[in-house]
Amino acid sequence: MAYGQPTVAAGRVFVGSANRAVYSLDARTGCIAWKFDTMAPVRAAVTIGGIESRNARSFSSEISELMCTPSMLHRAN
């Protein structure tokens, strides 16, 4: 189950889930490109923005934990 709206960027769909993970899906095929495990359910949409010329993804979990991960757009498993 997803709590927040999906975020679409660069051919990927990013979504946080109740099962303590953020997923990056291929927008064309729907296949999972990668999964990032969190410590709690992710209750908000993934936000994508630039930090010092690098893309970063941020999301918050149920325990009010903010996570920011650089270079996750095309991260391998």
C-alpha cells in the first residue's frame, strides 16, 4: 500500500510504501528498478530536487525521519 502520490521523473516512478521501502519503477514496464529499505512506513510522496548540481530524492517515514539520498535516479540494485 502506498500513502503518498507517486513521483515521476526521467522515465522512473518513485513511490513510498507501508512495507518500509521506497521503490523506483520503470515507467514504461512497471518493473522494479531498485528498492530502498527504510526503518518505518513511508507516508509521503518522494521529492526530487537538485542539491549542488546533483539530483537528490527525499522522503519522510512514519517516525518523522527525513532521508535524503543522492544519485538514486538510476541506482542499481
